[in-house]
Amino acid sequence: MDDLDQLAFENAPMGLALTEHRVIRSCNDTFARMFGFEKPQLLGQSFRLLYGTDQEFHQIRDIGLEPLKQDMPYSDERLMQKSDGSHVWCRFRARTLTPKDPLARIILSFALIENTPLGPSLTPREREVLMWLARGRTSKEIAQVLNLSPRTIEDVRARLLRKFKVKNVAVLLARMAGFGQGGPAS
């Protein structure tokens, strides 16, 4: 990369990373700052570092593999963990350089959806359920994925609504996406 390309990469308005088998091989300064790290702390590290639990890290692995295998990009929104243990809601995009083995080499981008803290602290279970709710899953579907009862998921949903002082999941997700009381996040 010449100096101008490097300058653009490092200062892109979104976090950029190149991974090989879920290990960070390269990232820009924006990515490191977004998650509260210095860039050298991330290089060579497993992406596990950015997830609240091993279970979250393993569950997220296969989401989006099908479009990547077809040489298509994949995008979703997810809750990621910062170096201090706090969380940020991000818009995530991925494109593989190796469609036959999608995780072998992937270029990822992360853009903050909301620049303010997410509010109340969440338990690992609440983060998991919120992640699946953001993907449009029902309580029954989430229960199947997590091997729990639908009633347990309903209890977690109710707890999330109380913590965030909202009346329904649609309002909760809108708030998480930055469209809460203050309008769209910039």
C-alpha cells in the first residue's frame, strides 16, 4: 500500500479488519479505537476477544456462511464487547476472499449504530436473546437455538423490556439502533 492508501485505510469512518480463520491479521486504527484497544493488542488475536461469552462466539460462527460461500457479502447487526467489558451495537458486514472456505480469509467492517452507551448492563443470556431478537427471531425460535424453553426466553424478553423501560421489542430494537427518544443517532 502506498502512503495515501494507508492513510485512507487507517482513517476510514468504519472499523476494518482482515481475519484468517477468525484471527485478526490486520485492522485499521478506527477498528481498534471502536473496541478500546491499541492495534498491536488485536493483531494475532482470536475474534473471541470481542464477544461476551464463548457461547456467543461459537453461535455466531455459522451465521452468514451461505451467502459468503456464494461469493456474496453478508451483513447484520450485533452486540460486540469492548476491552473494558462494555458493549456496543454495530452494523457488521463481511466479504470472504475464499468462498470455498469462507472463514479462511474475510474482510470485515464494523460501524457503530449508536455512539452512546447502551444503557443498563446486560447478562450474557440477555445479550444472547437480544442478538437473536435483532435478527427477527421469535421466542420459540430462540428457545430452539439456545436449547431453552420458550417461557425462559419470554422471561428474558420481559426483563429486557423492564431494563430499557420500553413497552415492546420493536421499540427496544429501534432504541438499540439509535432511533430512540433523541431521534436517529449520527
